[in-house]
Amino acid sequence: MRHRLPFPRSVLLVLFLALLPAWPAAAQAPALEQARQQLEEIGTALDGQTDDAALQASRDAVLKIQAGADQIIAERTPQLQSLDARLAELGDAPAGEDQEAAEVTRERRSLQQQRSEVDAELRQAKLASVESGQLLERIAAERQATFRRTLSERTTAPWSPRFWRELGDNRQRDDARLAGLWRDARDAVVERWQSGPLRSSMYLLLALLVAVVVGWFGARSVPRLVGKHIPAGPLRRSAPALARVLLSTLAAWWIVGLLNAALLPASPPLAVGRLANLAGNLLVFATFVTTLGAVLLSVRRPSWRLPAISDEGAAALRPLPLAAALAIVLATFPQRLGALVNASLPLAVALTALAALVSTSVVLLALLRVHRLQARTVEAADGTCKPHFRPWINVATGIGWVGAAVCLLGLLTGYVALSGFIALQLLWTAVMLATLYLGMRFIDDLVCAVLGANGLAGRRINNRFGLDPRHVERLAVVLSAVLRTLLALLGLIALAMPYGASGDDLIDRALGLARGITIGELVLSPASVVRAMAVFLLATGAFHLIKRWLARRYLPTTRMDEGMRASVVALFGYAGIVAAVAMALAAIGVGLERIAWIASALSVGIGFGLQAIVQNFISGLILLAERPVKVGDWVVVGDAEGDIRRINVRATEIQTGDRTTVLVPNSELITKTVRNRTYSNAEGLVKIVLPMPLATDADLVRDLLLETFRQHPGILDAPAPNVLIDGINDKGQVLFSATGFVATPRQASSTRSALLFEILRKLRQLNIRML
């Protein structure tokens, strides 16, 4: 026996469960109102705002609000859909005198109230998300405008006496601020050392040990270990290069952490902490740049060198990675230090000019070394000397000369900010391009080594799934291209970071593209494209398996001949491709009812230039269905005569007697005269016309011919061989015509030849002359 709750308790339980989702909604409604009010305040504060730090803080606040609004949208959308489904199940309230149960009415009202609250909150969240996006666009535009104003600002030229006079006037103020920062840093280090000298000493020794071990291990052991475990190929060079760069960078990051733990207290002053972070980041970056240049040039191991650079060229460029790293450190650290202590404008300009001068000097050093090498190559070019670099070096040096000239001109004319930016950007671009080169080489070598025809995964895929090695090779090439494209996009983001837009802005836009591009009612996103490709590949693979099962297992058990089986398999293959495309379009969000515009566009294309293609395609379907010719038939089409080997979508392959293949458009097999020697009756005719002198015994010749035809095993008994006299030619010779039939027209030629040999032999034995 079932126990049921009493009616009042059941009603209260239903109302309690129904009101549960409304409590968070009621709690979050004020938060949304507060968030929208904060967005309005940020939008008002943006008017006339030129401080980049304040703009960055506003951007961070807007991002938090947008993330919260998006989270509410993600939570409330399923709730709204659930409420709509429950209301649809209850239906509308009955009209007229029809009554319904009171608990149903109360539940409908409760659900309607919940729906209105959730819908209102969802609308507010969507509005907050849209307003946040608009504010982010506005903040990005303001930051870019500030960046452009900074670059176009002109100050007193560094060579001007006025510049040095202004710098001297603010010296005491700047010295006091720098001394205060230095005093705070010294006090923090002393405090940390006095609180735990043994621990600080251990941290310092550990940092020294990491530097020594990683330096020795990375330089000597990594190539040796990689050479033992990686098979011969390009990956044996790119893998240790990338491993050395990553190992050195991680070691530098670890050393910086150990130094901070050894020299700084747990809670250092804010300015000291920022200074330590700046110094640590620059040390890690300098290590990365130096190691990257060393592994790419590979002066001591030329066989491990990745770029196409001669030994002399690598030796000439050897000091440049260290010089570039030092230039970036010397150009960045003083500028950030000045901003940290809020230095005066003349000191900030002087530090920017120093950064531009140091960076430009490194660029000029590199350009002069490359120019000197190229000049020696041109002078000694006698056919035995190869260039030191690839042709791309000419483009790079051209850009470098222009950039260096602009930097020097900007320093002379007072555009110090522009000069400093261009000089640092030249070095930054070189570092990013070198990083992209190493990453792309490693990705391509890794994918090809793993998924290639001779790779470990490639061999396993070939053995397990029976795929053609060329297909696996194509998959490796496509995957490598996709991964390298993604890496190139990251490189573009890194290159564009100094141009007034941070990496977060560009990543947000990339994520916006990843969320989808709206085209009418269709939302095209990378996820939907990948899903459609997966559906297409799976559907194509399934139809391919069914097609192979039909061809190998099922159709051979039927009474169909080989040509009919080939036609059925081909038609099923075409239908499978159409079905796979339809399924992929449905997965991407394009229903069959939305393909009308595609059909219209195709009809216009057919009207202009695709008539022949469509005509051949339809003709191919007619050939497969009506089968006037089939695979294996011996046909004559114009000048082409041979066996049909395959009926494709556009053309039919005919193999002639000399083993050449003739491609005949399918429309010609439908619209033109086709002679099919094996259409209905597969028997072949063997006909021999034998001219004999008028005095020859006709009965003897007839008996000889009939006997020869009947004795040949290839001549059929029915229809029986026959010998007739066609007449007398102009030379006075009697024309004997002997005919017989063979099982197939393909035997006619060889049988005729054998009969002629036998007839001539018998004529010689009987001394019957033909002349």
C-alpha cells in the first residue's frame, strides 16, 4: 500500500521546492543594480581621463563586472528554460466556466512569478554585459589615443642646453626620491638578513647551485640525452634547442624566487616589492633572450644550427643576443625605476633618451656586422662561396636601417618617446620572431616525427586502422599548419602589446571571435566548425565502411554482375557524401531549409559556367543507373576504343589496347554514338577473307577452312562456322570468307591470328598457292 502526503503538506512542499531558485535571484538583483551603477560611474569618470594606470584599473573593474554578469546569464538561462517547460506542461488557464484544481492554479501562479523574476534578472545581466563590452571598447580606444599622444609629444632635445639645465634644476628632488627608495630596499634586505642569516645563506647557496647545475646540464647533457632518445631527423635538433631555452628560463625564474626569499622579508614595502619584481622579470627575460640566441646560432655545434646561417655569419652574430638582452634591461629598468619613484619630467625624458640610444646602438651594431659579412660575400663571389644568410636578411636589414635612422632623427628633434618606442620595438620584434621561429620548427618537427609515415604514432595508426600512409602524412601536415597558425596568432598578440593595447585587449577580442561570428541567424564559431568537421569525418568514415562492406561482403552474394555491383557502390558513395555534408551543415547550425540561397547561387553559377560540369555529373548518374555501358565493357567512342575501367563523377576511364587511359566526358557517352561490343551478346566474330587464284579447287579450300575453324578450341559450335565466296576481285582472285564465333570479342584478335597461322601451314602442306 502506498502512503501519500496529505494535501496541505504536498502543496506546501511543492511551493517550497518551487521557490528555492527564487532566493538567489532575489539576492542577486541588488548586486546587478549596484554593478550597473558602478558602470555608470566608470563611464562618467572616463571623460578627460589620460592616466594609463587609471584606465587599466577601470578596465579591470569592468572585466570583473562583465564576468559576474556572464556568470548570472549562464546560471539563469537554464532556469528560465526549465520554468518555460514547466509552464508549457501546465498549459494556459481554462477560459469560461471550466475550472481546474486549486493546487494547479497556485503552482502556475508561483511558476509565473518565478519566471518574471528570473527573466527580469536575466535581462539586467545581459544589459550589464553589453554595457561592460561597450565600456571596454571605450577604454581601449582611450588607451590607444593616450599612447598615440605620448608618441607624438615633442620635448626639449637632449642635446639642448635647456634640457640639461632643466634636468639639473630637478636633481635634488629626483636624488631624494631615489635615495629614499634605495634606503627602503637596503633596510628591507638588512631586516631579512638579520631575522634569519642562516636561512638567507642557504637560499643564496641554493640559487648558486641551480645556476651552476642548470648551466652545465643544459649546455652539455640535454643534447646528449635527446640524441639518445629521439630518432634521427629534424626533431633531434629542434627538441634540444627548445629544451635548453625552457630549462634556462625556468632556472632563472627559480633563482629569482630564491633571491627574493633570501633578501626580502615576507611583506616588503610596496615600492621595494615592485622594484624586486621588475628586476626579477628583467633577469628572467634576459636569460631567455641570451639562451634563445645561443641555441639558434649554435656557434660551437654547427650541425645543430636550425636557421640557414653560415659558420662565419653565426660567429659574427654571436655577441648580439647578450647585447640585445643587456640593452633591453638597461633601457627598461631605468624607465620603470623613474616611474616607480615618480621622477621629474626631465629625468623621465633623459631615461627614455638613454633607452633609445642604447637600443639603437645594438641595432646599428647588428646591421654593421651583417653589412660587413655581405660585402665580403659579394667581393669573393666566384661560384664557390655561398651567401651567409637567406634573402630575407635584406628585408630585415632594410627595416633596421630605417628604424635606426628614425630613432636618431627623433632624438635630435625632440621626439624622444617615439625614438625610445621604435628602438625597443625593433629589439622586441627580433626576439619575438626568433621565438616564433623556434616554436614553429619544433611543432612541425614534432608532429611530422610522431604522425609521419615513419613516426611511432603514424605506424600504429597505419597498422591498426589500415589507413594509407599518405593520409596520415596529410593529417600530420594539416595539424602542424593549425598549431603553427595558433602560435603565429599568439606571436601577433605579443608583437602588438606595445601599441597602446595590452595583451588582455587582444586576447579578449580573440575570445570574442572564438565565441562566434553572427551571420544572420547563424552563429559561426570555431567550436561549431570543429564539431561540423568531426561530424563530417565520422559520417564519411561510417559510409566508407558500409560502402566497403557492400563491395566486399554483401553484393558478391547477389546475382549482380561486376559492373552492376560497381554502379551500386558508386551511387552509394555519392549518396553518402551528400548525407555527410547535410549532417555537417546541420551540426554547424545550417538546416536544410536554409540552403535555398546556396542553391540559388549555384543555379546562377550553373547558368554562367558550370553547365558542362553538371551535365557530366548527371550523365554519370544516368550511366550508373541505366547502364548503357558498365565497368568492363569494350566500347568504341569516337577514336577511343578499349575497356571501361571506372565511371567517375565527371568522366569515364577507358583503357585502350596499348595500356593508355583515355578520359571521356560522361556527356559524350550519353549524347554521342557509342559502340558497345559487349552490351547484350558477349560473343565475338572471327572473320577471315582469303583471296585465292581463280583455278584453285574451291571445294578443297572450303573444306580446309571449315576443318581449321572446327578444330580450334576457341571457336564455338553454335553458331557453326561458315565459309562463303564473296566474289572475285579486280585481280581475278576468288575471295573466300570464313566466319566463326568466340566466347568474347576480346578473344577474336588472338583467335584470328592462330587460325591464319594454321591455314597458311595447311596450304603449304597441300601445295596450294595463293598467287
